[in-house]
Amino acid sequence: MSWKSKQSWYIVADKDSAVQPELQRFVAKRMGATVLETDGSRVPKLAQPDLVLDVIRKAANVVQRLRRRKVHRTCFSEPKGNPGDAKGEAPLQTSADFVRT
């Protein structure tokens, strides 16, 4: 279940007559979501599109920062195993091998 392991965001609409705001807050808390409350109707994307766009932009920025950190860690971490070993091919040379030859 992605909502348990991935960061999420939730907009609680205080004037929602279909889904009670208390239930929305409960669901958001259970998800561990970053919550933003609005006094708008039950369809914030129609009633307050700028607010929704702002939340999407903030979420996208957070995800980008996390990906950059992950890529940075991956680029500078030691490789596990040698890709050539699995196929019976010659092992890849490391920079130390090139210096010695």
C-alpha cells in the first residue's frame, strides 16, 4: 500500500456536505499526509484551483528533492557485486585496475 510508505498530501474541505470534515481529517491522519485545510466546498479543485495548484507544486518540489538525494546516494555508493559475474563474462575493470596497467 503506497499510502503507508510514500509521502502524501490531503486537502480537507471544511464545508463539504458529502464527506464530513472529521472523516477527511481521520483519513488524512491515518495516511500520515501533509494536511491543508480550506473553508471551501467539497470540490476544492473547482472552488479554489489556485490552492490545489499550490499544493501540487509543493508536493512535486518535495518529491524532486527526495529523488535528487536518492540519485546522489546511488551515484556515490559502492556497487554490489559485479554485473559481469552473473553472465560469466569478464569482470568490469575499476579505476584502480586502469592505474595499475
